[in-house]
Amino acid sequence: MRRSKSGGHLALGRLKAGQMNRTEAAYADRLRALEHAGEIQWHRFEGIKLRLADSTFYTPDFAVMAADGVMEMHEVKGFWQDDARAKIKIAAAQYPFRFIAVRVKAKKEGGGWDVEEF
């Protein structure tokens, strides 16, 4: 994400379906470590596509099965756009999954991940 001359954010371009950006790849590393430690059972990048309405779909970044068998949909963001936040809220109201958004924290904030549950 870059800033435009007016100070807004500019997307750097979409990657092909199934291709992770750097933030998603870093989170995938975290999920692999959690799986190895037994804290989650399974995860898959862009593994589930949810219908929200006619011709409207939401594909969470990661489908995750927690250690207790509960399915979670994890969304990885560097920056939140209003439409993305709306889609995850609509999906959370329609589906019996736990919806979690994660945002990478800057090193000056201590690093790691901010987690928000919907």
C-alpha cells in the first residue's frame, strides 16, 4: 500500500487468485507454527468461498480449524477498506464460523499481530 499525492492509500495491484502477498505469507508461517504446536488442526489459503448475496462472494484469506474443531475464517490486512470490513461483518452474520481479522503491527508498536474478532 502506497500513499497517493492527496494522502490516500493506493493498492499496489491484485495478485493472481491463490497467490499470497508478503503479509499473508508471513501469517501462513505463523499458522504453520501453530499447527505444528497443536494449537490448530488445519489451515488453507483461500480454501473457502462464501456467498453473501446474488453475485456477491467473500473469500477469506485463510480457513482454519482450531484445535477444538471450530472453523475460523481469518482475514489478513495491512490496511482496512470499508467494503472489506462490511463483507466480513455480513459473512459473520450469515455463517456459523468464527471470523477473525489480523493486522500486522509495526515494529515500533512491538511487532506481532493485532487480532479482531467479528
